[in-house]
Amino acid sequence: MRPEFWDHEGIGALPRDARLLFLASWNVTDDEGLVRWTATFLNSQAFRYDDLPNDYVEELMVAIVAGGHVVPYEAGATRQRLGWIPGFRDAQKPNRPQTSRLPPPPLSNPDVREAYGERDDWSCARCGGDIARNDLALSLIRRGSAHPKNVQILHTGCGGEDAGKDDVSSSLNDSRSHSLAEGRGEEGRVGEGSNRPSARCPQHVDNPKPPNCGACKEARLALQAWERDTANTLRACRLCNIDGYRLVPGRGHIIEPPIRCNHQPLWEVS
């Protein structure tokens, strides 16, 4: 944590306990700036010796969100309550950053889009020009996950040939589909005998950098629909979520620390 944390006027405007809670949340935030954003969890981390009611902690969380310090969202197969600290990577420089186990903020969420704009100073990553709110596009820096470090902002007209491929404002807004694909590896295969459709048209199926293609766009949309449908049928075990992590019985929350279920997830069966 940088010393400037205490000089920030927005931090100073928070109630004292809210400042402590926000500071404590950094200790349990992963390298993407994502944290479990529930009063029960944060209360146990920040105020374990104080016996504070969860309702009071909820009020502190509301103040932190209202100050623009955390963007709350729900994601994952169990609709976990999560939070993203947009300024985390500016203040923290992990020596060996680890891949997040939490699903990323949904890019269709208006608050998330606004936070990306603020994080990147509303400056286009390609042309460097200022971006108006109604001209904002979110793009992946590299193919892969939509976690914050891999997301950049662009003018909607600055996508060029890659606009249809990289703009993830709509194509990656379902974090449940993302979570499913993340658990299967880069190609997202369900098994060698799977009927998973291709994300590219037949003409560009073997092209690592295909041009902007309407048929490829239709193929991607078909793949996303297939993954959403598959996410509802690949529940091989009632003890864990769709990523294979054990759940608290009757609560729907992941056990902490996360524990892998001892069954073999269905999508890993060839």
C-alpha cells in the first residue's frame, strides 16, 4: 500500500471504520483487484475481534462503493457477490501475479464500463484520443480471459479489422459462460468427442488472426449460445459449482479457502 493512500481526499471522506474496512479488503484481494464483497466475509477479516453486526459492515460497504473505490457485481454459476478495486493494480505491483480464481466483472455492467473508463483516464489505447461515454468500447489486449488486466478501452471506431474480434462489450458479458470456458483451458474444449461449435467460419477456422468477418461473428454468437446452454447441463456434481470448487452445504457459497471437489468434472472426460 502506497503512503498516498492516506492523502487521498476520497479516502479521507470515508467514515473511519470504512477506511479500515477498505484497507483490510486489500489484504484479501487477489492480483486482479477482485475480492469477495460480502459483509460476513469482510467482517471476519477486518473486525474479527470487535463483534460488529453485519448490518453495520454493510453500511460501511455502501459508503465505500458510493465513493467510487469498489465496483460491486455478481458473477459465476452461484452468482457470487464480488467487488473490483479499479485502482488496485496502480497501487500494488505483484512480483509474481497469480491468475484470479474469481470470475471477472461483467463487461455489460454500466458501472463496470464506467470504472474502466475512469481507470484508463478515458484515453483510447490505440489512438490516444479522449473517449466520450457514448463512444466507449471495451477490448481484450490478448485472447483469453476478460479479467481487468486484459481489458483496455477504445473508441468504437478504433477497432479497425479487429473490432469484431476484440470488442467484448457484448460477447463476454456472461461471466457464467466465461467461468465455464476458463475451467476447460484456452480452447474451452469439453472433450475430444464434443460437439462444441467452432468460433470461426470454415474459411478462417485455421487462421490465427482472421480479418473482420460477418460469418465469424455469427459463429462466435453460436458458440456463446452453446456454452450458455452447456453450462446448465454440465453439473456433474451437486457438491461443487460449475468450476469444480466445493460449496458450503445449503448456502451456495464457495468454501474458504477454495477446495477442489474430488470428482472429475464432466467437461474433462474425453
